[in-house]
Amino acid sequence: MKKFIAIILLAVTVLLAGSCANDLDTNADWKEIMVVYGLLNVNDTDHYVRVNRAFLSENQSALEVAKINDSLYFDSLQVTIEEYSGNSIRQTFPLTKFYVGKDTGIFATEGSYVYTFRQKLDLAYKYKLVIYNKLSKKYTTAETVLIGNPTLGSPSNFTTNFIIDTAKTVNLSWTASPNTKLYDLNLRFYWNEYDSASNQLLSADNYVDWPMVQGKDVPSSGAMRSNIPGIGFYYFLAEKLTAINGRYRVPQKLDFMYWAADKEYYLYRNVNQPSVGLVQKKPEYTNISNGNYGLFASRNLYAIRGVSISQQTVVSLQVNTLTRKLKFRPL
């Protein structure tokens, strides 16, 4: 029986499936199947689309085939993004093939490729990905509608001296933009480190990201609310940071980072979550046309940056039993 081997790189995740045979049949037939991954962000100007090759083979080890560079990539693609107003094309953006070097390992080490273009996108329009293989004369397409920034409640762009109290909840509220289906919200906490003896600055803008809200569905009203126990922040720091000798930490600021995703991304993420039941078989989810696989969707990152930390919170970090060993102190 022929086995289907699909290779796709999603951010830093590599999904690899295949047979366990050890013999490499260099005369095996290849079938043109694309695995496409691209996310557009209205707040970005540089955009990237990854196009990998999936293939059919008999009696081949995936570990062997993965080392063959032409097994993973097409060399004859024309990739464009079309901008639509209704059913009319406004303009077309050609994508440039961009080489990315790779470390040694399981996969081919000659390097990898993505397709990129630079353009400020507009929420008013729809975007269509068009991939044309000049050798096979085949087209592959996918469409997405952009998602905008949230409307903030608490915190807001005017928030200062933010308090994270061990005995209270952190109350969050915002309104999702149209076409948004899913939110993650991370709190980025910055600190500087100083020499304990000389008070000399040793390192600046160290940070960790506290995942305050993960995978929160957007209701029909669009109104988003979460109440997070403040003590969770202190447990998080106690787990992520280590005690340090000969230096101390001074808290600096906070960034609130709102990651939003559209319906296509939401469905793709749900399908690809790990199975926890007895039945491990999952349906394939793709919005790429003509029997191809992958995802072309929209996301959005909106951030409130540089929010000051209250002195009350700094003192709590210094004296709380969970974080006392981390040697936080006021400047």
C-alpha cells in the first residue's frame, strides 16, 4: 500500500509521517501535492508564504526522503497575492522566492525557501493567494479576509501603574474586531539586572511572556472578558526564573499582547490539537484548493507597550514567598 508523506513547517513545528522502510527507491513516482502555510497580518508590512511538497512513495523511509531537497520544494512556482474589492481585482502583488539557511539534521541541509512580499494591507479588501506551477500548468488558490485591532477596555492605551495583586484578580476586557474567532493574550514582563556590590547595570530588557488567556473563543457579541487570579503571575515567575547570585532584578514595564485569529485559523488549530481519547484518527482540515493541504488565513497582533508597574506590585515581588528568591527590588 502506498503511504502518504506530508511535510509542513508551521512556525517551529515540523509534522512528519511516513513508512519505516530503509530502502530508498530513487525511481519512485512523485505526485504534485502542495502543503501551503501563510498568515496575513494587517499590522505587518512583510508577509511570508511557505510552500512545501507532499509526495507519494513506495517502500521509502521518510528520514531518507526528507534529505532530498527536491522532495521538499517546488522550483517552478509563480506565487502572487491578489487584492479584491468585492469581485474585482484592485491590484496584484508578486511574491519573491527567499532563501533561508538551515542547520544540519534530518531534513535537507541545502536550505529552505519561503515566498515574500512587502505591502501595507487594507482591512477593506479581501486577499487571494494564487500559486501557479509553470511546469504542470496547475493552479492552487486560497482566500482570506483580514482582521483588525481590538477595542480596548481594561487595560487601555492610557493605563499606568498597573497592579498585579496576589489577593485579587486581574480584570481584562476588550471587544473583538470583525472576522475574529479566537484570542490569546500574553503579558510580557521586563526587568533589568544589576550587580549587587556595585549597582552597575549588567543586562537590560530581559523578559518573559505570561500566557494570561489562551484559545478564548469570541462570542457573537464580540465582548471579551477574563478574570485572572493575580497570584498566577507570581507562580509563573517562580517557575520560569531562577535564583541569581551576586545580582538583583529591577522590574521595568509590561506589554499586553493581543493575538487574534480568524475562523480558518481557529478550525485548523482545533483539528491539529493532540488527541486525548482512544480514537486518534483525525479529519484533515485545509482551505487550500485542488486537493492540496495547509492553511492560508489571517491573524493580528496588537500590543499595549510600555505600561508602568505599580510600586505595590514591585514590593510584592520583593517580599512574596514565591518570588522572594528571585531578588526583585525597587530601583
